Amino acid sequence: MSERTGQGHTQDSEQLKALGYTSNFDRSMSLWQNFSLGFTYLSPVVGVYTVFALAIVAGGPPMMWSYVLVGIGQWLVCLVFGEIVSQFPISGGLYPWARRLVGKRWAWMAGWVYLWALCTTIAAVAVGGAPYLAQMLGLSMSHAAGIWTAVAMIAGTTLLNVSGTRLLGRVAMFGFICELLGAIVVGSYLLVFARHQSFHVFFQTFHLGVNGHYLPAFLASSVAAMFAYYGFEACGDVAEETPDPGRAIPKAMRMTIYIGGGAAILVCLALVLAVPDMGAAVSGKDADPVTTALRAAVGETGLRVVIGVVLVSFFSCLLSLQAATSRLLFAYARDKMIFGSAHLSRLSPRTRMPVVALLAAGIFPGLIAVAGLFLEDAVRTIIVFGSAGIYVAFQMVVLGALVARSKGWRPAGAFRLGMWAWPVNIMALVYGLSAIVNMVWPRSPEDPWYRNYGMILTTVIVLLSGLVYMVAGRPHEVGDAPAGDAHRLHAAGE
């Protein structure tokens, strides 16, 4: 370790100590590795490929524009998060941020919602990746086999995660390189050599909508973009493993939005233009337009190569999701805010990883996936909660920042919004609340009630269960870590 690096780590430790914590994490994750963690969590390939068919059916080709609009909204949220993490670079991300901005109870609920949203998202990504594995191997996979394949994928990434921060950073970097190159190469090839549609298709509504109005269809399809545009917060979940986090993490978050969002737009644009029969895709007659477009463009052998890259993206995404979940559990446990705190807050002396928290981040999503053996429709509805739950947790932090500002909080980190702080914070809140309403809005009266109201129901259940736990167990009263003190802290020398 160089003298400069040693001094930097000492300064990082002193900053953390001033915030009330000490850390035994291995602070070895570089800026690019930190960014890679956020990128592979956001995973543009996974996000677009998983929900492309649903988005086309809901809104047709113009749904591509939602990736631009949602990207702008999430960029506003990213700026708010960057200002917070720059002052509070603490492992666990959303939970410790909410704790310092507002207080223990608010942080408990934000962390609880975020925890279950992450667990269901892990299950959703694993279940979504299983069919691609079957396609690459040329196998026909039953529903039960798909579920157990998803569980095996979760188990595999759990084993990789417990190996240490260095391996996590390297695998995340490898996943980022593969996914970005795959997105650029495949997207460019489709645009140049496999176009079946003209650019005018992005302005054709295919008579979708309600009573001749296209806006409802566009809003329904935009949920797909919302599914693809979170993950940048994971950069802050590993703050205690990143040197100079006050500067590096806000930058890594913005890079995740710029590069990840750009890749998602490119992939979506290229796939839309490469669909051979748009009428069949929009009507749902072609249930898998992604595979249809790729097979027509690159043939069966080329399709398997592309699917191999997609599978790397799925595994990298799972790895990053589990890392974020485990750090949240660790942060919860370090503040004695959850049962099993003594075990969940323990770091391995060899790998400096929260092994028990990582195992929990594999077991609970695995159980959610296994439930799909018995309750296929219900579990599909529960898994969809992942997106809405993460947006709810995000907005609890965005609102918490406004509350802290109203009490006099002046951000004291290296990254500050200055005169734009209030406008950006308010716009981020308006965007986030609008996105949540759009996500949970019931749109198909002819479908069973649990498909129309399942997202609302699961969100309410998670909130109520967290409230009951908080009231009955009073975990927020056990620990003595700092809380609600953001407005009392100022930059050094002020």
C-alpha cells in the first residue's frame, strides 16, 4: 500500500469515525469497480430483455421514449442521493441515509421496504434468467425446473459473494465489460444489418390506448423503463469498501445513470427496429419478440452466443443485488435494528464479508422463488412488488432530504447541489410519487383482482408488517447510533 493510499484510508476511517462508526470492511473497491456494481445491478440488458415483450404489448414501439423520460427522473433522484452519500458514506445506503436525515422510525420503515423489495427483485431476476439458460443449452424447461434453476443461480452468486470484496469488485467489473460490449455490439449490429422497421415506427401507436387516447397505453408501458432504471444506489451500499467515498460514490452513481441508461436506450431502440413482424409483437401473437428478432438477425448459433452474454448479465445483476441486500442487513444489524443482529453484523475475519447477512440475502429470495412451485400467479404478483417497493423506499429518502433541508440541513460532503438543491429535490419527489402512482394503477378490470391490485396489496402488507414489528419489538429503541442529526452537522471549518 502506497503512502498516499494509506493516508487516504486513514482519512476515510476518520470520516466514518466522526459519523459514529468504525469499520473492518476491506476498503479495496476502486471507482470503476464501484460503478460496475451499480451498472450490473441496473443491468440494462436484463432490464430491457426481461420486460420488452410486455412493454411492446402495452404501448407499442413509442414505449422506447419512456426510457429517456424515466432516465431524466431517476437522474434527479441520483443527484439527491449523491449529495446525501457524500456526507454520509455509510454501508447500507438508504437505511443509514434515512436515519441521519429524519430519525430511527423513518429509517426503520425505509429499510424494511427496501429489504423486501431487494429480496423479491433477486427472485424476479433469477426466475427471469432461467429460461435464457435453457435456451443456451437447447433444453425445454418445465415450470418446476425453471424455479429450481433460479434457486441454483441464487445459490451460485451467494457463494461468489462470500468470497470477499476484491472478488466482488472483479466479477462486477467483468460483468460490466461483458454487458456493455454486448449491448454495444449487438445493438449496433441490429441497427446496421438487421433493421426491419423504419424510425417512423417510434411514432406509430398501432391504435393502442383508451377511447382513442394513447397516453394511458404509454404510461402502462413506461413501467418497463422504471424496472430498468434503479441500481445506482448500490454504489452507496458498499461505501465502507470504497476509498474516498464522498467523492467517488456520487460520481459512480451518475456514471451508472449515464452509461447504463444509454445502453438501455440503445438496446431497446435496436430491438424495436429489428422486430420482423411488429403487428404480431404488439398483439402478443409473438410472445417472445426478443428471441424472434435475435434469431432472425444472427441465426441459431449467434443467438446462443448472445444469450451467453445475457446470462453473464443476469448473474452479475444477481451478484450486485445480493451485495446490496447484505450490506443493508449488516447496517440494520450494526445498529441493533433487527432480530439476529449479533450474527448479521459479524464480518468474517478472513474475507471481511458479512457472511450471515449474505446467506440471508440468498435464502429469503430463494424461498420466494420456491413458492412459485405452488402459487405461480400469486408469486408473479408478489415479485412485481420489487419495483414499486424500491421506488417507495427511494422516495422516503428523497422526502427525508426535504424534511432535513426544511430544518436547516446544509450538505457538508464533497458533492453538493448548491443553489439547485431545493429545485432538484422537489422535482425528484414529484417524479418519484408520480412513478409510484403509475406503477400501482389498476389497468385490467377483466383480470383477476390480485393482478390489478396485487402491487398495492403487497406494498400495504410490507408496510403494515414493518409497522407491527416496529411497534411490538421496538427495535429502534435498542441501539444508540446517531439519528436525525443531519441538520445539526456542518462542514468542517464552518
